[in-house]
Amino acid sequence: MASRFLLLLLSLLLIGNCIEEDETTTIKTTMEQFSGYPAAADPCQEIHSIPVDSLALQQQIDELSTFSDSPAPSVTRILYSDNDVVARRFIKNLMGRAGLSVREDAVGNIFGRWEGSEPDAPAVSTGSHIDAIPYSGKYDGVVGVLGAIEAINVLKRSGFKPKRSLEVIMFTSEEPTRYGISCLGSRLLAGSVSLAKALTQTVDNANISFLDAAKSAGYAENEDFSSVFLDEKSYSAFVELHIEQGPILENEGISIGIVTAIAAPASIKVGFGGNGGHAGAVLMPQRNDAGLAAAELALAVEKHVLESGSVDTVGTVGILEVHPGAINSIPSRSHIEIDTRDIDEKRRNTVIEKVHESAVSISKRRGVDLLEFKIVNQDPPALSDDSVINAMESATQLLGLSHKKMISRAYHDSLFMARKAPMGMIFIPCYKGYSHKPEEYASPEDIANGVKVLALTLAKLSINS
């Protein structure tokens, strides 16, 4: 009887293959196709559509974007800033209105739980982040948080009752803007002992400690960040909804991207020390120019990446600074920061080794000191789990949405959640692939499609044992 009741509730998420489509996207299927359970009724029975409140969801996205340290249309929301604290309050309020029980951990990861009929079983989780780098857009991460809350609302409006609990997570500081640590909240959830220790000594560019900043926002009361670590059986699955941050889906006219792997990122800091001097008085043969050493290394990064033999290997020099920074002064010091990624960890690490060899060679040839070559992080790639991929594929097929399997070359909190649970990601198109800039945009229709796929995926993962 309980199984038939669950089937009836789940059927309210789907559209029977005998009814006409209306303005909302519909699903034409039978319960047997979707759930894997024997059909409890006529396979041609009519099943209701999934209502996504796109208007309310867009209003929430727009309102959240106003909590920003930069003027519209850009968004700047930095960890533990006043606007970040207000934005967190906004998210908690939405979770509460959705009927979720809300809690926070020592660094401000926010959890909203819908308890299932088997509350002791590992839950199915979803979520993303809401922090934003300076002068970025309003959709990165936000779609995965507000969209997740709306997916819960969809399921509730449809009458669905979860077997496994469903939990929405808003991760703290996915962006490395303030403390130079990407995916700070999810790294801790995944059990990073080194990060838990380092945070007690970490300061930002204004020399404000992480502890002081966290406490000012109402967190880190006991200064024990190991309390954030997840239990090994906390979650049975994690699914993240996200804009693609690339142009593939839009260019190919595809509605949904199903992520099969997340590229492995590594970050490197390099410093050179040379001899400064007057730009006119010191002749070229006598120079030990730290700035040119950094510039040559930047070109070496490009060379080694291109020589990897794979389009999946990428490298970026996003920061190059020289001292003293005057047009008529030879740089005496330089600082360069490198980001390199690949879905193949060994190939990525080979690039790092070659970059290091180049840094040593350049310093010797130019007569400058290699002051620093620090690998800040060197994370392994993550593969999506087949069970989650299958659930996402089933959802897109039932909705009649086109989909494509693809790789995520940007890192996400999913990269670290994969260490604790089977993981998957849902991509939706974004305008021209723009992200991390004010022009970032995803249409209400594409967002609604993503929410529907997420809702069905969560439902299937919740019911399956």
C-alpha cells in the first residue's frame, strides 16, 4: 500500500501520455517507465503537469542581485560582507517559507531539509553558492540555490512525499575572492583537515582574519572548523543545477547539459626577484628584469598547455603584478598566479612540472631569483556517478528536453561533494556563454527547464533505495 501511495504521489509530477501539452513543459510517460516500480494503474492514465513559478523565481534572482557592493547590472558579494549577511538572511527566509528546517554550520554553510518518510536514511542533497566575484553577474551559483528551493516547492505543490529526505545546501564562499580559497565551504564539508587548521591563521588583503570575519557574520563561535566535516553517510547523492558558463548548449540549441566529469583545477603562485633601476640609465644587457621573467613564464604556460595534446588542458595567467609599478622603473619584483585544469589529473600535473622547470630555467637565464613557486591547490577531477547520470537522463527524456553529455571545465562545489556522495550536475544554457561578468544571463524558460529536471531527479533519487 505504501509503495502504491508513493507511486501515486510521484505520478503527480508527470504528465500522462494521453493529454495535450499546455504552456508549461509536459511529461508524457507512465509510472513504470519513470520509477522502476510496476505500474499501479492504467499506463495511459492522465498525470498532472509540473508547475514552476518562473515569475516568482526571477523576482527572487533579481532581488538577491540587489544585495551587492557594486551597482547594477553587476553583482559583487564577498564572503561575510554586510551584503553577504543580508543575502544569507534572504536565503534562509526562502527556505523557511518552503517549509524546510534550516540550520547553519561553523562557516555558514546553510542547510534546508525536507524530512522524508525514512529520516535516518542518507538524504539526497542539492544546492550551490550565492557569493559573487567583483563586478560579476546574478546567475552563477544563484540558479542552483534558488532553483533548488523552487524544485522543492514544485515537488510539494505536486503532492510528492520523499522517502529519503531532501536537503538544499547554500555553500559558503565557492569563489576564492576574499581569502584565496575556492569552494571553502564544500572543501570543509568534504573533510579537509589542512583547511580546517589553516583557517585559524588565514587573513585577507586587509589583514582581517578569517576568524574575525566569520565571527562578525555570526559564525565560528567555537573556532572548531572540523565540526563542519560531513559524516560518511550524510548523503546518498548530490545534484547541482548550474548555468553552463560556456557557449556549447546555446550554440547547439540544446536544453540541458548532463555533466559527466569536472576538470581538475590547480592554482600556482610564482614570485621573481630581480634588480630595479632607471628605465633609461640601465642598458638592456645589464638588466635583471623580474617583470620580463614573469611575462616569459606566462607565455611558457600557454606553450606547455598547448603541447599537452588535448583540448581539455587549459591554462590561464589571471594575475601578473610588478613592483614598483612605475612606467620608468625596471621591475625589481614580480608576482604571477596561474590556473591550469584538465579532466586528466596526470596530464594536468605534467603541465605543472613543466611550468616549474620553465620558472627555474627563466630565473637562471635572466639572472633573477625564483622567490616562490607555490602550488596552492592541486585537486583531483571528479566523475559524475552513473546512478545520478541515469536519473538526470530519465528526467530530460520524460520532459521531452534535448540533452547532451558534457564536461565541466569550471570547478564547482560538486567537485568536493563527490568525495562524500555520488554526484551529478545539470547545466542550462546561458547567453553567449557569458559568466563572471554583468552580461551573464539565463532565460526564465531555460531556468524552468533546469528546475524541472532537478525536481524529477531529486524525486527519483529520493524514492530509490
